[in-house]
Amino acid sequence: MRLRQRGLMWTRPGSRPMRFIAEQQMDAGRVAFRWRARFGAGPMRPFSVTDAYEDGAGRLEGRLAGVRLFRSTGPDIDRGQVMRYLAELAWLPDPRANREVRWTDLGPDAAEVAADSAGGRAAVRLHLGAGGDVLEAYAPDRPRSVDDGSVPTPWRGVFSDHGELGGVRVPRRAEVSWELPAGRFTYWRAEITALEAITAG
């Protein structure tokens, strides 16, 4: 699936929001995605970020006018990116079709989804609404980057405005937060502007 998004991101609590437009590709048959966002206002958006999990490895990379500013890789990035993919199963037409993802039903309105990564088992709990809509994704221990490494931190995604895009019923709005000791910090909020199925070529 290919998704197009627009929204806001915050780098830390109390910071000014940064506007972005993004395109994301998600593989429905294996755990893999690539999200590329461009930040700024107007037609010129020289700062870009790529968030991805491809060929069994995760990465987070930022560039300014094509020059790399940072690149993060390693087992914690791998595990965190798999958690992101699991939460975003909400945007696939048949989220149970991926055989790399293990589903455990936890009742009529909840399920755990899990997959392996180089950083260990990654698992996310999904809260489901009527008809199987994904309303929320939660993990108590997603790795969060800090100055000297990463720390496991409760992490939550909330999905809303479910409706049809590209012939598929999906949530058209979402926001993602860290649950920090000082309180919840929402760092990403966006709407899906387009969605289409693509085939490998």
C-alpha cells in the first residue's frame, strides 16, 4: 500500500510544531515499510526524514538539502521500527494476511500482534472497535532514543475518522504519543490524504 500524509511533528514537549508532507509504502505480505517526509512550508522543503524497516533492518535518517545530518541503526531501532509497522497494520486492507505477524486474540475488542526483529520480539496491543476497526495501538516498552542510547517507554497510537480511501476502510487520522514521567507527549499528528494499492515491479 502507498499512503500520502500531511501533518505536524514535535521534537520535544513544548517545542513548535513542524509541518510535513509524507509518503509511506507498506508491504502487506512481510514486515517492511518506508516513510519519507519533507518538512517546511511552501514548495521548498529542504529537510527530509526517512523512517524505514527493510530487509530485516530498521533505520532513521535525516537530510538537509541532500546532506545527511543523522542516521540511526541497530537492534533497538530494528525493534522500534517493527513496533511501528505492527501499529500501522490499521492501514492495510487485510492486516491478518501477513504471515510474519503473529496474532493473539485477547477478547472481542483487543488483540496482540507480534513479530521478530534483530532487537528481539516486538509486540503491540491493538484495541478494536466495531467491525474490527483499529482504534488504538499500545506498547509498554518501545525503545525511545535519548542522548546516551535508548530507554523502553510506553508508547501509544490513536486512530480516528474511519472511512473509505482507495476502496479500503481505514482510519484517516492518527496521532502518536510517548507516555513520559511528566505526562503524555504527542509528537506526531497527521491525516491520510490518499491511499492506493501498488504491486512490486
